[in-house]
Amino acid sequence: MSRAEHIASVADAFPVVRAWLEHGPVAETKPPRTAACELAETFRLDEFGRNILLLCAYVTLEPDGREVVARLLDDPMISAPTLSLALTRLPGAHWQGLSAEAPLRRSGLVRIEGSGSLVDARLRLPDTVLLRLLGAPSLEAAASAVLRRIPRPLSLAPNRATLAREIGSRLSLPDTPVLHLTGGDPEGKLCAFAEAAAGINATTYALNSQLLPQMPAELVDFTAGLTRDMTLCAARLVLVHDDMGETRTAQLFAETYGGPLAIASVEPMRVGHRLALRLEMPRLKASEQLDVWHSVLGDDDADLIPALPRLAGTFCVAPEAARAVAAEMSLESNRDPEHLAARAWEACRRAARPRMDDLAHRVASSAEWDDLILPPRQKDVLESIIAQVRNRTQVYEDWGFGVRLQNKGLGVSALFSGPSGAGKSMAGEVIGNALNLDVYRVDLSAMVSKWVGETEKNLRRVFDAAEDGGVILQFDEADALFGRRSEVKDSHDRHANIEVSYLLQRLEAYRGLCILTTNMRDNIDEAFLRRLRFIVDFRFPNLAERRAIWTRVFPDAQPRERLDYDKLAQLNVAGGSIRNIALGAAFLAADRGCAVSMVEILQAAQLEYDKVGRSMTDAERAGWLQ
């Protein structure tokens, strides 16, 4: 029905309403089918409820409507009908029709005004209801201020199209459950829903849960009004919820919102008595990610095409982010393919950082292979790790090993074990710089929660964000979760086993590199060790290795004077302590205005030994200051 037809239909009913007012319900007239009839069907109003809508519209829109009501109520100042007038003049009248639980009031289709008795209360239509009767549905200002309209996308990435089809198959159901749209790609979930909603001629609006009223009474009024307006506009709502934010208000809204609802979040949310269905956003395969890149590149971006396979195999970039990278590359004056590839790579790394920086600590380091003093065998293992990360897409997807392995156990995971300061952290930094990827350090002990399900939720946030950004994850203190298993005696033991199983599952599926570090390998269950791809033991450095570390620990610009590296190597400390001693000696020399000498190093070494509760032996400092 067009807007003109809506207006005409409402006006056609006004003579009938006037006849009711003049002669009461005995008037043998029936209203024509109007937009009020449609609202009555939508909101399940009875005859009395429909007639109240027509009465209020008549008084508001018809020039003589107020005069008739004022005359009947014998009050020239009154401008709206009252409940008593409706009860005595409208067909089908009954007291329950305007109770607080009746559909007319519960849905917010009529406002009750006045501080006197209920029978003398004035009845008015909210602006959004009146506009809907006139064929111009709109939202209240309070709702418009917090809602974002999601347009139907021009095209969809393969994973978004898959989710849109799953959503669409459920939107047409008579009693659509709450749809939990979980997983990554927040904007993609909204685009997929908008595509599905367009299939049933519905507009999609998104509401960020952080914008919900926090006071319970305000939330109730807001929810009722929004339910009404979204129904009047034949629109669908997606509640966007950040799992890191406050949840209770969002849960209350979801439980009381009266219309079809979808919730976009990483994890599903409790919605009380409402039936809910979880739909996961699929992850893009490297080949699909490559298609996304090709779809956003213009004719002038041919110089970037050689870099796309490696970008697609490392970063999971949403179309919006890919367009931003392509736009940034189009502004580059240097069109050399290698330069563009490096710039695009850095742009993708930057895009992932805001999300990851909220979850873990990004390690900034310039460590290179020459800084890492290890036996050749350990270095060979590290090289193998790099090769597997760098060529993962080619082996698993292009060469078909992923299908041959049934897509199980494809993650690259490594355990670095050894004493503190032996080089475990530096090895991760060297790998990160060799692959040109960010390294994020996660404290596993901080991930573990006493609340059931919270540990898995914490881990999921980290893995999802890391997988999109292609980062290297380094979990310190792996023994906090992978300790030797004991007999399951209570629910806490079962809960711990679930946490371990979930972490192993994510380790094996992660398409980047996960490094676990521990100082106590013997405390880790052998069954868990067998699930890891690599194990590298970092032993305490021997005399020759300590000498090599000392020769590399000082920057070239650091003034040095008569350092005896053979004597320095006598200090029985690991590489981490050597770096601490060198740094302490540099500060002592700077304060004294001299070069670093054996004197400053001896003093810094004594401080380092005191810190760890040790004393230097005579053999360690023999002949230092001769």
C-alpha cells in the first residue's frame, strides 16, 4: 500500500468513527480496511484495540475531531479522547483493553496521559504510530540516536554469503529464535544479516549494547518503544555486544525485547526464556581471502598482485580493511612491486594491532639470528619452524596436504623449554622478525579463571584476534595449564581438563605459530607434548657460548675499554643475566663519564647476583682487575 493509499484509507474510516461518537456502538457502521487493521493483526489487537487507534487518529488528524470530543466531554480545553469516552462509544469496548498488560499498552501503541483516574486519562498516539498509519513509518528520536542502519551489501565475501544463507533460512520462520551470530568479523556479521533481511523486504538496524540505558526503568521504556518502532517499520534488529564490556544490561534487553532479534558477539549470550540458535561466522580460506583481495583492487593496482598470495595466506582481512589497504597503496608514489608488497604487509600488521593490544603484550624487538647463541641443532629446528609458517598455505592448500590430513592438526605449535635467561623469549623474537610478524606474549596463568567457561572465553578472544592478524602467539608458563594430569575427583578437575582440551584444539587449528614456554618441562604431561609439532630445549650456555654472547651484547656505539671476554665468560650466568649486567654497566659508565670497563661490569655483575640471591665465586672473578 502506497503512502497516499494509507492516508486515503485512514480518512475513509473517519466518518465511521464520527458516527460511533455521535450515536455510540449501536451505529450500524463498520470501518473499511485500513492501516489500523494491519497494525491490529501485527500486534494482535482485538476489535476494541483497533477502534481506539482509529479514534485517536480521527481526533488528531480530522479538523472537526477535537470539536466533537470537546463537545461530548463538555470541556472546550480537551484535545484528546478519554478512556471513558472510548468505553461508552466504541464497539467491542471492555475494561481489559487498556490494562497495562493489554497489547495496546504493552506494545506502546497508545499513550495514557493525565494524573487523575484512569477513566479520565487522555489517549494519544505516539508520533511513530501515527506516521505508520499514514504510510510513513519512522523511529523515535531516542532510537534513531543510537541505531545504525545497515544497508544491503553490493557483494559478499564467501564466508559472509554462507552466513547470510543460514540466517535467511531462519528469518522466514513464524517464530524466529534469537540468532546468536558468533565468531570474528563484526562488520561481516552485520552485512550477512542485512543481506538475509533484504530477502524478506526488511531493513536492518544495529544497536551497540554500550548505548543502552543503564537505569532499569529507562531500559524498560526504551525496549518497549524500540520493539514497537521496529515492528512498525518492519525492520530487524542486531544487538552488537562486546564480550569485554558489561553484559547484564545487554542480557536484560535481549530478554525483554519483543521483536525478532539477532545478537552479534564473539561468544553467545544468555537470553533467559527465549529460544536461541547459534550461527558461527566461517573463516575465510586462503583461496577465498585471495578472491577478496582481487575484488577490491582496481585496474591501477596490478603492481600489488604478486604480493597477494602471501598476504592472503597470512592475514584474514575483511573486505572493508582490504579496501582501506588498497586505497593506501594507491597513494604510494613508488610503484615498485617489492616496495608495495612491503607497505601492504605493514598495513595489514597495523590493522590487527588495536584488537590484539587489548588482549596481550606486543613484543617490540630487533633481535636477529646473530643475537641468538644456540647450538646448531636448535637453530635448525627454529629454521624448520619458520619454513612451516612461511609455506603453510602452499603445502596445505595448494598441494592438498590439508585435505589429505582431513584438516586436522594443521597448526604449527612449539614448546620452548629451559631455564630463565636461556634465550626462549629471544628465539620467539628472532622468529617474528624473520617472518616479519608481530609477536604477542600471553601469560597463560592470567588466562586461567576459577569461573566455569571463562578460561575458554579468554583463550578464544586471543586466538580469534590473533588468527585474523597473522600474529605469533607466545604463551608463557605453559605448565600452568599443561601440568601432569591427575585422577578426576571433582568438578574442578573436569573443568581443568575441558580447558586443556580447548587449548589443544585451538593450538592444532591455529593457522599461525603458537609458542609455549616453560621453565619446568618435566611438569608437563607427556601426552600433551606429543600433540606439539616442535620441542626446543634451551640449555644453560657453556663457556664458549657465554663468550659469544658477551661479544655481541654491547651495541656498536657503546664505548668500551679493555674488555677481557674470556674472563667475562667465566661468569656462570645465562644470556638474560648477561644482558642485564651489560645494561647495568652501561648506565654506570654513563654516570661516571667513562667507557665500559671490567670495573663497571664487575659492579653490575655483583648487583645482578645479589638480585637472584647468589654470590660470585672466586673462580668467576679470578684475575679480573689485574
